[in-house]
Amino acid sequence: MDLLWTIQVIVNTIILVLFIALALFILYLVAADRSQQQHSILRNFPVLGRVRYFFEKIGPEIRQYLIQSDNEATPFSRKDYLDVVKAGKYKSRIGGFGSRRDFTQPGFYLQNSIFPKEAKELHIDQSVKIKTSIYKLDKEGLFDRDEHRETELVDPYLLTDEHAVVLGSRRAKPFHVKRLVGQSGMSYGALGQNAISALSHGLGLAAGTWMNTGEGGLSDHHLKGKVDIIFQIGPGLFGVRDHDGRFSEVEFVKKADNPYVKAFEIKLAQGAKTRGGHVEADKVTEEIAAIRNVKPYTTINSPNRFTFMNDNRDLLEFIAKLQQMSGKPVGFKMVVGNLDMLYSLVADMKATGIYPDFISVDGGEGGTGATYQELEDTMGLPLFSALPILDLVLKENGLRDEIKIIASGKLITPDKVAIALALGADLVNVARAMMMSVGCIMAQQCHTNDCPVGVATTNPQREKGLVIEEKQYRVTNYMISMHEGLFNIAAACGVVSPTDITIKHLLYKTERGDIITGEQYVNRMYRALKEAV
């Protein structure tokens, strides 16, 4: 009895101490909330007002998982996210019971053939199987999901040699591409080493595709998967600059001599982030600083333009210089917005005979780690408007056969890629879907270095959550699944390869419900724009 009484006294004492501590903490919060001058709601409703901030903080997650429908939310819906994750984990795009698309809304549709191609008629290179790991679902409960991975040999769904896309056919070292989809520019520093390594391994395993370095320079992590590289040169000249920040021919030639670097991309006006590049100081580790040739743990604000380029001629002469020095394809990345400047640039290409080997057109809806709202929401045309404009301007000047177009802007599923191909793209870049493949949950913390899943962070503690060996296969599966889907679409359209999908396969349903051809859609838009200009 004495022992039980003693235990009871101890328990009661602990409870009393905890209650007093909680009461004192609440009193402290009351005093602090009433005395502070920043937040009216806390002065009027101390402690209770903090509940508002709690729900405000977790609001995105609550809406994403509990409230919004599968087709709501931006920049990507829950359906968009699951489409990417299913392709990466299970190499599957199969759904049941019918489409969740809202068919009352205006939008693009692809024309199906009443005599589609059979699988054996398609021009696919399936000669070398790819060894990957695919998840198998064992049980899905209310609070857990049991699944395991199995190693499988899968078909690669590569383009045949005759359908391969060639960048820089006139260069000494042209770049032959046997996939239509690759990774858009994402810098090491914006993404952590585990994310970059997983992407490199996964894309290298998928074969036939490419990895764009982003403007942050070439790291060892980009090269781990032996994947083909497009080296991006931003206005900060990271990786091809001297200690004073000027372009270095020596550093450029070093990159050009790397056998995995297949092409160079000049980033004009910072693409989707027209304010200029930005990386917080705590992300600029000594390793990242060495790669970029900047001071470690110093905030990097790269300019929004190349200081030595003042007009079209400066740009074109720089392109010609890089082409001559490297012998490899050189292109540039831009957002279509100012049509007069686009017309002028292409006219100068024609007049000088100097032109890029490719142009990457980034839609205004394209992603970025961080930029200002006023620039993010309004600057530049969305991709499905910008892409056909660029295509037509190049055709009008007789340069379309010389210059390939790479499109980017939320093209995360095969149908969206096929629409881009129909509107004039030769290739497609994808960034955020690649992030989802290595674990991104769309927490939208890319600019804080606090990414909860270790993707957009250089924080070693957060990066531990991203296991390279596991995530690399999701990248491989996503890439293969995308191309399998593209060949499915090609077959349904009655062509032997997705490279044969053209504007003639496209239809557009207007807000009034009228159906117009893809050519009518493009010509109406282009005519209206030219009249406005």
C-alpha cells in the first residue's frame, strides 16, 4: 500500500508540475501577445489567435489532401501530381471508369485515326532492354501502404535512328537525341546533391535523353549517371567565368572538352525568372561556390541579362564564337513576349547567316525556384501561344529547318507533350515533373532551403531523406513511361512515330463549343498578334 501511495503521489506531483508549467507558459504567451504591436488579432485574442496561424501554415497541405478536388490547385493539381508519381513508381498511366477532364472547357484535342497503327507497325527502337525497379502494391490501408520493389527488364521506347532529332547538324560534333523529352535546367545549389545525382543516374539509365545543368555550372553530381549534358550559360556565367565574373574562354573550352557535354544553351532574360537568378547564402556551400567560382556562403544574385550583350548582333556573334570554339551545338533559351524584338532577332539571323542550332522557348507558366509574383504571373506568353508564334516566325524567314525548337512549360504527361509537338516543338524540357519523380511533394518551399523531402535544399539533414538508389529508378520509369505514352498517341493518330505528329493532328474546342483545326487556331492567333503589333 505504501508503494502504491508513493507512486500515486509522484504521479500527482508530475501532473501538477506539468499543469503549472502549462499555465505559466499560457500566461507568458498572453502577456507576450498583448504587449506585441505587430499582430492585431494576437493583441485582441492572445493564444487563441495563434490557432489561426497554425491553420494558415498547414492550409496548403489541408487543401491539397483533404479539401480540393483532384483537378483543382495550382501550379499542379493532385491529378497532375499522381500522374507523374504513378509513372515513376509503377511505370503506369492506366486509370479506370473514365476521364476526369472537364470536357465543357475550351482546349486542345488530338485527331484519332479510324485506322490506327498496330504496335508492330510503329518505328520504335526496343533493341536494348533497360533494367529498372518497379513498385508492386501489396496492401493499401487507411494509415499505411505496403509495397515492394521488383527488378524488371523493360522496353526502352526509343526513337529509331531515322527519327532521331539532331541538334547542330552542321557542327563538327552534332547531338543526336533518341528521346523527345529531357530534363530542363535545374542547378546544383537550387537542388541538392542527392536530387541531382538521382536525376543523373535515372536519366543515364533511361538512355537517349539529356540533362540540362541549369545556370549553376557543371558538378560531379551531374556526371554521376553518365548522361548527356546540355550546359546552360546564364548571365552570371557560372562555370565559364573568371574570378572577376567575366567570360573565360579557358573555362568554356574545359567544359566543351568534356565528352558528356553535348550542347550549350544561353539563357536570355533568365527564362521564367526574369528578375535574375537568386540563391540564398546558406545554400552556397564551399563546393557550390567552387563550381560557380564565387565566394562561399554569400547570397548570389545573378543579373537578368548578359552585360556584354546590348543587341541582336552581340548575341549572334557570341553564339558563333561558342559554336566555333566548341564544335558543338549552341542555342539559347527565351520567353516569347515582345513580338517586335522576336521579329527583329530572327530577321538579323537571316541577314547575318548566324543562327543558333536550337531555341528553347519557356512558357510564361514555366517554373522557377523563386521569383516575384508580378513577374511570375504576367511576364511572357504561355507556351501554347508562344510556341506556334516562334515556329511561324522561323518558317516565314526560311530558318525553321536550320533551328530546332525545345519547348517547356508544365508538359508533364504524354498528351501535353504531343500537343507541344503538334504546335511546332522538336523536343520538350521538363523540370518540376522530374522533381516529383525524386520525391517532391509540392510543398512550395524551394526558395527557403527547407524542402521537407530533401529535393530543393542543400541542408544535409533534409537531404538524408532522399535516397539516390531508390529515387533514380523513378526517374527512369517516368522517362520510359512518357515515351511509351507518346508512341500510344502516335499509333492512335495513325503515324509510326511521335515525331510525325503535326499541326494537322490537332483540334481546338473554343469557349462557345466550336471546333477549329490546329492550323486555324494558330493562324487566327498569329494574324491577330501581327495586326496588334
